[in-house]
Amino acid sequence: MTVGVLFEYASEPVEVRVDGTNILFKTLQSMGWITIDNIRLDYSGVIREFPDLEGADDWKEEAIQRFKEKIKELKTEKMRAKYITEDLKKHGYIPRFMQRKGFRPEAIK
């Protein structure tokens, strides 16, 4: 079951789609859906989350790998969407709606 979450970040909509262990992101600036492998990561944000990566040459690749491992540990798409929602909230993303495939979008309170 696919789960979509719509966020607002600096008044720009950001959509996240969870389909199995595949996580896709879409913004107004992106030309379509992008994977975690192609997303821009902020060095300071990664270091806040993973202090042991400070000064590492491969900090981005390692952060992406850790994210993928965490996603695989979670059992369902709903659990993965909840994890992503909680994680992005820490970085200023405001969750607005969640939609499970085939159902109407639900406002996130």
C-alpha cells in the first residue's frame, strides 16, 4: 500500500511517497520524483543527526546508507511514513496531509 505525505517547507510544498522500502521525494523545483540517492543533504543537518560523520569525506553516502537501513527495519509503509514525518519535523518541515492509496487525504494535526 502506497502512502503519501505532503509537507510544507518555507511555504513550498514537498511531497514524499512511501512505496514498500522505496522513498520518493518531489518539490516544485524537482523535475519529477527523486530518490534519497539524489536528494540534496545539508552537511550541518547530517552532522547534527550523525556527529560521528563530521570531517568524513563520504558523509553524504554514509548518511544515505543509514537512512536506507532504518527504512528497511520498519515493517510497514505507514510506520515508514510516520518515521519520515517525525524526522523531517525536526528540520522545519510541517506535515499537512497523509494519504493512503485509495483513500482521501487526511489532515495531519
